[in-house]
Amino acid sequence: MKSTDLNLLVHFDALMSCKSVSQAGEAMGISQPAMSSALSRLRYLFGDPLLEREGNTWTPTARARELHRTFQPLLHAWQRSTSPETAFDPATTTRVFHIYATDYLQYVVLPRILPRVKAGAPHAQIRCLPPKTSGAPDMLSGNYVELYFGHYPQPPDSLRARFLFEEASTCLVRAGHPALSREWNLETYLQYEHMDASGYAGYFNAQVDAALQAQNLQRSVGALLSSYVATPFALASTDMIATLPTSVARGLAAASGTVMLPTPLPLPPLSVSLYWHERYQNDHAHAWMRQCIGAAFDRTLAP
């Protein structure tokens, strides 16, 4: 490979991480035509398509995956070694930290971390961004967000994680719900339709259905909302049942006119962690933010 072609490795890493020409261009701050041109040169260089379109998505070829596994550690090591060391002073920084979290996790996490962040870094900004359909790893590897709050059972090797807390589950029904005049058990729980709230990945609902399937049972879901925080208020005008993170149910029950009930089947706690891409591991500002967030949840088992 000619020395003048070495810059294409950065383009290659962005393409493999984002699996999208437009998103890779966005991550690198160049136009889509410029990234398409880089892809064409990479294809010629390696004698391989590298990315092949399947429907509306791009899929790396086996050769591309092999090359990426080889080059990515070297590229990241080079970037870390050649990046200038800059002092970080939280008292004067104006850095903007882009994060992703569902509305439930914003409800739980932000009240804890914002006072700490603003006390130490009064001019820093936290900006919550909407999800992208490509998922958590691509949002982080594509540099769309720097930090991801959530539950990710099998993160790729390129992501780092810090455990924050575990969250229990609680059932919620409207005040005056007919289930309140009956014995509250699994039979009653399954008699009524359910209202689910789902973040990007839907792990919380999946654990409910998995616990039921283990007993050869299933529930009927009558509504699926994209907002955990809105669910108690929508629930209050129906006879549906919601199974929600306890913090949301407890915090909004009184305001929404709903009543908390214990889950009538054992559900594992939801483990919530903070995720970031390996590229930020040695970033001083990023490390300070991670430490600030972690300290807000140290010695805490649940929000």
C-alpha cells in the first residue's frame, strides 16, 4: 500500500464501524460523495467489494471483516499515540457530551448526574440525542454519541462498560381497576391486556415474556408506547396492566392516578450500565465524565 493511501484506513474503519456510507461520512465530517469515492478506492486497493447492499442495509464481506479485525487495533493505537496531549480542566471546559438514554433512564439518571457535572464543570453541556435504527454499537462506533446508558447483554469488544445499578420491576394499574378487588396473582395478571413501554432495544419487555414462556404462558399486549414516562398517564384511562421499572412506577403513580402492585411472577432485575467506545478510553475529559457518572451510583443498588 502506498504511503499516500494510508489515510484510507481511517475511511475504512469508519465504513466498517458504521456499515453505512452516509453515516461514515457524517462521523468523519465529510460528504457522502467523498466517502463513496473513498469506498471505491478501497475496493480497488483490496480487490474486494468490502460492503455489499442487502435490501436497505450494507453488509461487510468476509474479507472486509478480516481486514478490519487486523487493522482496527493498529489504527486506534496510532491515533492514541499521535493525538496531542491536552490538559483538561473541568472548571473551564465547554465540551459538549452527546449521550443516548431512553426517557426512563433520563428520568432516573439525569437528576443524579447533572448536579455533579455542573458543580465540577459548570460550562460543560450534556446533550441527549434520539436513537438511530442501527443500534447501540453503531451509535457509539460511528461517534453519533459518546455515552450510552442502557442494558446491552453482549457488547462487542470495541465497547467498554461500567455497571451503574439494577432496577426491579413493578406492575401498575389505574385507580379503581377491577383487578384491585380480586386476588392479585398470575391468573389475574394474564386476564387483562397489557400496555408495554419500549426503549430502543426492548430488553425490559423481553424479560417479561421470557418469564411467561418458561411457564408456557403468554400475555396479550394491547398497546406499545415508545415512552416509559408517558405510560402511567396513558394507562390511567384503560383497564390495561403495565409492568414497568419500579423507579418510574413509584415516581409517577400519584401524579397519574395509578396504583402499584408487585409482579406476580419472578423477574430478574434489569442491569443498567454506561457504555462507550474504546476510542475514548484515554480521553481525559471523557474519563472525568465517566467517573462523575459512576460516582453518582456508587454504593447504590437501585435508583
